[in-house]
Amino acid sequence: MNDILLDKPIRPLIMAIMDEVMEINGNGGKAHRLEYDPTEIPIEVLIPLAKLLTVEAGSHGHRNWEKLTVQEHMKHLYVHFLEFESSALDPAHNVEKLDYELLRVVARAMFAYATFMQNVKCKEC
């Protein structure tokens, strides 16, 4: 894999799903066997999530989320969940507002999980 194309923190994750075993397809093409199927991640979520994170990085800074604790992410997740719930209960709810708040819940859950896993790894160091 080309390090130029991937942020350094993501490279170990990509390598973690790739097995050292090479598979040969029906055409004779060789590729590392994948332990997990990344196509299970819905692309319908990834693109809007990437757009949201790009906008947020413009105002908060690139990878600012790494400077926050799991608890801080969970508090913000809860606020966005409540915003989503209150908007959903409004009979005149705005679909864009619902979409925005739910994406922010997903982002905060992802950040909390990544921060948690980083903390676990650091304790094992």
C-alpha cells in the first residue's frame, strides 16, 4: 500500500484486515486474503460522514477529536442524540436536521471508540 495515500494512523488498521496469505483468483490475479469484508460498511454513511468531518476539521482542526476523552465524546454524542430525538418528535421535523444530528451521533460514537481503543493500546505499551 502506498503510505502517501493513507494517513499513517490508518495503515495498521488496513494491514490488520489483510492476511499474509495470498489468494489467486480465476484469472490468476493475486491479492492478500482479507480477514474482514470492508464492503459491509455502508457507503451511504461513509460519504456524508466524510463530508461532515471535513467541514468540522475546517473549524476545529484536523483530527482534533484525538485531543478529547472518551467521556467528552460520549457527552457530545448524547447531546446530538437528544437533538435528533427532539427534532424527530416535532411534527414539522426537518429531514436535513435529522440527518445532520444522526451523522454527528455516528461520528461521536466512532471517535469515542477510536479514543477508547487508543487508550487500551497505550496501557498495554
